[in-house]
Amino acid sequence: MQTFGKAMRNSLPALGLGLISAFAVASVVAVTAPAAMAQKVTAKKEFVENFNAASAALSAKRYSEALSKADAAAPHAEGTQQKSAIEQIRVGATCAGTNHQGCITAIEKARSVGGLPGAVTQNYDKMLAGKYDALGQSAKASAQTKANIDKYGGSATELQYIARKELDAKNYGEAVRYAQKAVDAKGGGTAYNIMLNAYSAQGKMDDYYKVVERIAPAMKQDTYWRMLIERTKKEPKFKSQEGLLDVYRALTAAGVKLNTQEQKEMAEMALNRGMAIEAEKVWAPLFKAGTLGGASDKDAARNKRLYDLAVTEAKADKATDLAKSEAEAASKATGDAYASTAESWLGAGDNAKAIDLFQKALAKGNMDAGVTDLVKVRLGIAQYKGGKKADATKTWQSVKADNGAAWLAKSWLAIAKS
């Protein structure tokens, strides 16, 4: 008889097989030999020699040899402890390959023998879910994964897996519930997308956009920012002439890369609205790169003419025109002139001046309610860019109009969180 407890303590390699799904392979708890094996136990010489050889082969990834040596050790195993050690060798060697059914059978055998410590049991439970999934046994994979979640808490991968299965089964409430748990477990875009699909399938667009509001600043991806900000254009009283430039401003502030057509439209919209300085800023890089005005530009003449006009008017605004507009605004019956001049200063990057004139516009008032709320959105932008985030937040939170202003304010609140 020989002592084999110490030799066995570190003989079984860590097992890292987890749920195999469309999302990922989940990492699971690394395990070694059962705790009981660390005790001083005696065993037959034939068992110890063959077991140690099986362990060494398994560690070296010589799986056929590991199984052969385990088979040789098995007739000499005495008691649950030694028999369990053999079955764990067999699970390790069998489950390392692609024989998924063989892995399941090996795990079931190990369980029937008993003597498995908690960490090994947990690892096997997660391996089973992955193997069921690999075999296309979706119902068993889902049931095992749900059991694992209930028993061990569940990783983001497992929770997303179940959320996706519930979505496919049109169990939308459960899909959302598991997706939210996945988010809480540090899940990423997959969980959020499941939630979006579940809400969209039910026509629950208010809930859909609440999720978009959450994820746009968290994920910082163009796709989500566009989903949120471009929703502005679906508002009942949205008018491109009044709000499209603001949509582009928000997209730009969120870090979304505008394509050439969008940049061109943004510049033209700014010029048409009398924001020549802003128009020049948007156009300048396109002309410098030759994207517009170059040999490949089919509308080169028109684009060059508009750009030159913006340059000329921007120069005049900087020199005297904006100052004149401000002076004239004081005698106007409404705040519109102040608001227009303030917006020009906003486009020019003078946030302090913009804040002052926007506030004068609101104080003078007598503007359309929708226009007033668009002015508040732009005041908030100037405050935010001027380092007054708390003031900006308060300003945006006061915007209610359904002409796109309220949605723009919602978008800027999300931008401020990113």
C-alpha cells in the first residue's frame, strides 16, 4: 500500500468548459482533486502508479493515454474517494474533445459515483449546459442553464443565453427580465439588443427608447447615438428648417461621424439659417481635403459658390454684423432676433456671449412656444459647452415641446452623461 493523497492533490487539471452558445464560451470555476484527497490515504501500488500516469497524461493533453491509464487504475480503486478521482480523470479527458455525448455520459457517471466537491459539481453543471447546446438539445441546455442560474447566480453569458432563448420563444417579458440581469452582471451590447428586440416586437416603443437612452452614453457607439438623436425627426411637429441643424449638432457632439452628404447638408442648413461662421467651420475640412470642390465633385461649382458665400458672410459677422444684430434685437418686440444672434455666437464658439443673448431672448419672450423650447435647447448647449453642466441640465429638463425640442433636450442630457 502507498500514500497517494499528496500526489493526487494537484494531479487533476483545471477544467474550463462552459456554455457553448452564440454568445461566447463562459469561463467557470477551476477545480482540482476533491478536498478529501488531500488527507493521508493509502492505496494499492497499481492504483497509485496508473492514476499518477493518467494525471500526467491529462496534464499533457494526451487524452487517449489518460483514459487508458484511468481504466488500468479503476480495478484497483477502493472506496468513493478513489473511484471519484478516476471518474474526474475520465471527465477531463473526454470533455476536452468534441465528443459531446461522451462528455455528458462521463459527467453522469462521475455524479453517480459521488464524492464530488462543490466546485467540481458547479463546473460539471456548467459543462453540461454547454454540451447540451453543442448537441442542439436546446430545451435541455436552457433547463440546465436556468438551474445553474438559480443555483449559482449566473454569469452574463448564461443570462444572455437564456434571454435570447426567451426572445426566440416570444416570451418577451422573460427575455427582458433575463437581459436586465445580464446587464446587472456586466453584460454588454448583446443584453441591451435583446431588450430592444423584445420591446420592438411588442410595439412598446416608449420602453424601447428608454433603453436607448441608457445605452447610448454607456456604449458610446454611433448606432445607438443615431437611434436616440435621429428619433427627434419623428416628433409630431418637427420641421427640418427649424430643427435639422440641431440634430446634426447633437450627433456631432456625441462623436458620431457624419458622412459627406450629412456634413454638406449641415453646412447648407447653417448658412440658410444665417449661421455663416458655423457653416464655414463645417465646410472648411471638406474643401481642404478636396472632398467638395475637387475633380470628383459633380456639384463643384455650386458647392464652391456656397462655401465662398459662407466665408464672406462669416467674415462680416465677425467684424460688425453680429454686433449690429445684437443692437437691433434690443428694439424688437420679440426675443427672436436675440435668439438668432445668440445661435450665431454659439456656432462661432463664443459660449458666454451665446448664453447672455439666449437669456435676453427668453426674457423678452413673445415667441412661439415651440421656438421658445428650441431656444432653451440651444441655451443648454451653450451652458454645457461653457462648463456650466448643472445649469444646462436644469435648462434641458424644462423643455417639453413636441417639435423635436424635447427629444433634443433628452439627447443632450444623455450626451452630458457620456
